Amino acid sequence: MQTDDLNGEVTCSDRLYSVPTPVNALLQRLTSRTARDSLPPGLISSDEFLAEVSARTAVPRR
């Protein structure tokens, strides 16, 4: 899957250069699961996706 390759490369680079890429990691995980399990499109709403992104990119309070 092309998106898996692209997001996989980006997430691999984040480890190499210590630059977090949580959105790409989430996209890779979701697209891989969708393809592997033959899930239908639209399984996750845009609001659910954005909530997941927000949870993964939240800056901890000091």
C-alpha cells in the first residue's frame, strides 16, 4: 500500500532524527489495519481521527 510505504518512511525517519511524527504513525497504523482486516472506508470519523491526533500530540503541562 503506497500510504503505508510513505508513512512508514516518515515514521522511520523520525526515529533516525529524533523528530516526532505522531500523525504519520497513526495514519500508518490505521491504513495497515484497514487493509489487513479488509475494513470498509469511513470506519473512523474525521472527528475521531482528530481527537486521536490531539491526544497523541498534546504537549504535557509543566
